[in-house]
Amino acid sequence: MDNSKTNLLIDNIEKVIVGKHSAVFLVTAAMLTGGHVLIEDVPGVGKTQLASALAKSVSGEFNRIQLTPDVMPSDIVGFSMINTATHETEYRKGAAFCNFLLADEINRASPKAQSALLEAMEEHQVSLDGHTYPLPSPFMVMATQNPVETYGTYHLPEAQMDRFVMKISMGYPSPEEELTVLSRTENENPVKSIGSVITTDDVTAMQEEVRKIRCTESIKSYIISICAATRDHDGARLGVSPRGSIALYKIAKASAFLHGRDYVIPDDVKSSAVPVLSHRIMLSPKGKADFGSAEALVESVLAAAAVPKTTDA
């Protein structure tokens, strides 16, 4: 299994993002499944930098939209207007028509603007005035949000949270990593100094390779047992949907590919479960008291799940 191009991609991103290999790995895995990522963390830890570095590392089209309450759905998906010269209706494309869309501070957009992304994220197309417009391939939304400062924000509904294949956090760097960050940013933003190392055709080809990764029935059952356990858990008011089990299955295959294997092992599932499943769970009052977070509940479910014995194929 040749994953040399993904290694090039990850190395290029890490010229900008210091000490966050897990976050870089997960975002790359999401791209290989055609999924979308929600990056949730406090300001200034590199959320936007990560999304920008990924987009710049691939020779595709990158758009960024700063979401505020006055952003309209037409800013995202486009609009129809009358051409005064021809007196015919013309469609003007919105920010979504690109390969990589950075939706910065998505929880500051109004619910109407947030919902404009739903069809684009799920169907990779935009429908307007009776016409359907396909989005470029590959297409990936990377959205950021700040979970601390919630004044004037609009919480993403569970239906839209479920559209993101995973939710990740960056976290603060260590003092040594922060020293490296200071050195790299001394002259200019390091994102400006990197270029593309793979093409969109490479991404499409790798996505096809990921789909061919083998996964045994026992590991599929392992995935389902983890997701089903969240639905019956007294700590969860809302468990993981079938879309969540599909997402975990796809990300586990992408993880195998990134590790240079053509088959999935239980560790691919374990390492992906928390970022893929936690944002799909709503805790019950008991869950909040016992676990404090959906991530801790998923960790508990993983610890209790029977791990299948597999032989390398």
C-alpha cells in the first residue's frame, strides 16, 4: 500500500502546525473519506492555520468565509440574477464552489446560513431555483468554532453536527513546541511559505484506494457494537446514529491506508472512535455527572467493548 503522497502531505502541513501530529493525521484521514471536519478549540491555537495548510498543500481551489450573523445563504451557495445585457437569468456561484472551504467561526453564522451548508456537505451539490449545480471534486468543509465565548453565537443543531465526519481539538502547545512556533513566525506566517505537494487528482485516486481497504466482518461488528452501546447507555440522551457508524468505518479504513496497510485492525477503530463519535452524543443528566463529557463516555464504551482477534491479511 503506497502512502508516500500522504506522508508528503502530512510533512508539508507540519511545517506550519507544530506538535499536533494527531490532529494533522485525523484531518488527512477525513479528506481521504470525502468527509468534513469541525475544529473546536479556544482562539489562537492554530485551527485556521491547520485548515489553510491542508488546503495549500493540495493544488485545488481554496475559499475562506468568515461567518458572522449578517452572512447570507447566498454568500455560501450563490444566487440567481438577471443579466441586464441579455435579460436572462444567470447563476453566480457562492463560496462553496471550491475544493476546500474554510467556514471560520461557524457558530457565529445565523441558523439560515448554517443550514445552507447542509446540502453541500451531504450531497456535494447546490440546488437553487429548480437547478442543481454539482460542487468540484474533491470537496471538503473545514469549520472552526470557539466553545468558550458563546455570546452572540448560534449552537449547531444535532442534525448538522452529524454531518461532520469528526470533531477535533488542537490544544495548547508545550513550551518547547511554542518556542518553535515563535521561531517559525518570526518573519512571516509560515502558511505563506508552503506550496502544494499533491494534486486534487491524487486526492481522488487515494480516496478510491481507501474504499478498497479490506475490513473483516468481526471488525465491522466491533464498530457496530461500540455505536450501539452509546444508544443503550444510561449516560446518553442521544446515541450515535447509523451515519456515525458509517463514518467510523470509513475513517478506520483511512487510518489503515495512512499506516500503509490494505486492511483494518482494531487499533484503527480505537484511535478514531473519540473524534468520530463524541460530537454525535448528547449526555443525559446522569452522563454529565458520571463522565462530564461525551469524549469520556466514548472512552468508557471503548474500554468495555470486546476487541476482536484478527490475523494480519
